[in-house]
Amino acid sequence: MKRFEIGGQCVEPGSHQHITLPALRLYNDAPLDLRIDVFHGTKPGPVLLVSAAIHGDELNGIEVCRRLINTVDARELAGTLVVVPIVNLFGFIQQSRYLPDRRDLNRCFPGSERGAMGSRMAYLFSEELVKKSTHIVDLHTGAINRSNLPQIRVDVENEKALAMAKAFSTPVILHSKERDGSLRALANELNIPLILYEAGEALRFDEASISAGVIGVQNVMKHLKIMKGRRRGRRVTPVIARRSTWVRAERDGLIIPKVELGQTIQKQQVLALSVSPHGGEGDEVESPVRGIIIGCSNIPVANEGEALFNVAQFDKDTMSDATESVGSFTEVYENKPYEQ
């Protein structure tokens, strides 16, 4: 078994090493380093990259990484696990999704050595981490004041990535094409299977999302035979949704929700009431489709056109399976005490 090299440093077989990569500098010339944990196994195998906080305010993934780091033993691995808990260092410090210049780091890949801040960070991440990986799990949450049901987003036409998504064991797998400049687009170009885990809300910890994320990554490691053992969470059988629809506010006002995240809904079901703060009868917000709510706004006010509920749509023969899968997930992960 050869040593694993990253950032000019070598990691011996069967060892865990903290590595810092010089990234950028703050205005006061203070260095800002990208911190990486590398677990290099004793036997040959895949190189799995697990990254979080490409959007700096998405915290659930950071906690998934922290717990993962505390549970892995490099001596028991076949292959290599590379964990990057915080990719967007600037956004994390500022509790912001973006970089200081308001650029989205996840639209800057593959980046450039001589570009702007986001481009240079993306280039460093691409050259030192992505190109040394064989598989990637990218951890995300919903935006500020918007919650996502734990789900995997993946191009279901990519067989290797779909197999990883199924192994992860979230209730819903949402078919999703990559966006230009994203880490997914770069991975696809390099023929590296990548799955994107979406769960919870920005700037908030959600125990169900975190626990499912830790077990999901471990399941992927077992699927890839990096880690030994049987997969956990087998009660949750993922169901593929090939499309989703955002239900939007049709008028300005206060939003009184009538449904919740993970709920199965019918076409033309009332999802919320939109009412005036000055009284009077409200307008019903109806769903144009049948499906399961996989995302929702947590703000009880909305202007006309703002997104309120994201509804995943399933084929007729899989709708009941999806409902059962979400129910099983809730039974397994909800109401669990916070793990240290």
C-alpha cells in the first residue's frame, strides 16, 4: 500500500492526518487555511471525498463531518477517506452563503489560479482534492429560512452515482442535472460519481438531518467497500422522483401553513392560507400536483411569486412507496436526542 499525497504532504497507510492547505489571506494579511482530515487505509481502494459548507451558512454538513472524523479508524479502511468540513471559509466566518464579493463558490468551478477569490478557492479545491478522488459526497442544507427534507440530488442516468445515492438511504432521491460552475458539473466532467445530500436549514442544526447524514456517508463507504460492515438504515428505502415543483404565493400576505415537511399531498389540496394582516378572508394556496413536500419556507410572510413549498412528484406506482419511505425515515430519525 502506497502513501497518499495531498498538498505536498504524505499520509502513511493506516494513519489519520490533519492537513492544512494555504488558501487565501484576510484583509489584515492573516492566513486562512483549508483544513482537511485524511484517513488512509491499509489496503488499496477508492478515494472518497466528503465535503461540507461550500455554502458557508450550511452547518448540518459540518457536524456530519465532525462526527464522521470521530468515528473512523484508518487502520480498518480499504482505500482513503478525505473529509473537508468547511470549504467556504469566508462564508462560514461571516455566517453567509456567499464569499465577501457575493459570489457563490459553487458556481466557480473548476476555477483559475489567477482569478478572483472564488475562482482561486475553487481551483485549489479542484486540483488538490477533487482530482485525487474517485467518489464524492457533497453535503448541503436548505437556504436561510427554508428547510429541506433529507434527500439526495443526483443525475439518475449516472449508474455509479445512483448506486451511491441508493446506498445513502434517504427517503427521496431527486433527479437533478448539474448547474454550470458547480462542483457536480466538474465531477461529471472528470467522470467522478458525486451525490449531493440536502437536509435541514441554513444556520441551524437539525439532529435528524445530521444523524441521517453520518449514517448515509458510512453506508456509502460500505457500499464502496472502504469500510466493512452492513449498511444501516435499511428500513428507509429510497424512492426516485424525476421532477419537483415549487408552489408559490399568488398574493402578498401572511402565510398560514396547513401541511408540513415530508407530508404526502394530493392535487388541489390546500397547502396554506394567504391572509391580510388587517383581517378579512384569506386565499387558499393549492397544490397543482400530487406528491410529497420536500422543501418549505419557514417565513410566515410572502410577496406574490415567492416560493412556499417544494413538491416532489412520483410515478403512480411509486407514490405509496415514497410515502412509506418518508414514514420509515421519521420513525428512525425523528425525536432522537442530540449526539455529542
